[in-house]
Amino acid sequence: MNDQTYHYQEDQTAVAQAMMRAQEAQDVANRAKQEALAVEAKRQAQQAEIDAAVEIAMRNYERQRQAFPNSHPGAIRSQDVGVIAPKDIVESTNVRIPSLGNYEVSHAQAADMAELGQISRAEFKAAVADGLAKRGFAAPPSFR
């Protein structure tokens, strides 16, 4: 605490009290600023770590492609290795209904249409599987 702050603590006038509150507010603002700077520095360090890891992975991938040119015919998609879409991905996938001129609806709307008999259950499942494939996922086993 500096002498000026101490002086205000001794003086109980309204001006002195206001100055003390202003100093306290400034201290709070300074701490908040330091915390924000620390959070940003941490975020930047994490992003730099991610960038470095991606760069290493890409170099390793290219080295492997050069060493084994016929082993990687193209991009590997999740459905090629059997990754099945989780429920939230399935439910957030828009689908196109062929019998309705490829009209695009949400998964929930398509499910309701299948429930009401407006489209067949098979058409619903095929539309969902197609929508998931466009997003790079395999359809759950119950949709095959």
C-alpha cells in the first residue's frame, strides 16, 4: 500500500472514501485484465500445440504415402472404417425424400412423415443413410 492510499484510509471524508473505492475498482479491473491475458496466453499456447501436432501428423502422413504409394488411394472416410454416427449427428442430419422430388426436411420431420405413413419406413431409412454418408458417417445398423 502506498502512502497516498494510506492517507485516504485515515481521512474519512466523502472524497477520500470515493478515492478509496476508485482505487479498489482499479485493482479489481487490473486483476481481471491480468486473468484475461493469462487465459488468452493459455489459449494461444494450446493452439500452437495443436498446430504443431497437425504439422507433424501431415509430414508423417506424406512420408507414409511416399513410402507406400498404393496403400492410400484417397481420403479415408469414417464410413470406410466403420465409424457409425452418434445419435445427435443422426438426429441433426437433414434428409432428402426422393418420392417428394428430393424435398429436404429435418430428421424429425422425416421420422414424423414415416410414422404417419406419408413415406415408407424403408425410404426414411435410406434417406437418413444417404444424408449421413454425405456428412461422412455410416448409418447405424438399424438403418441398413
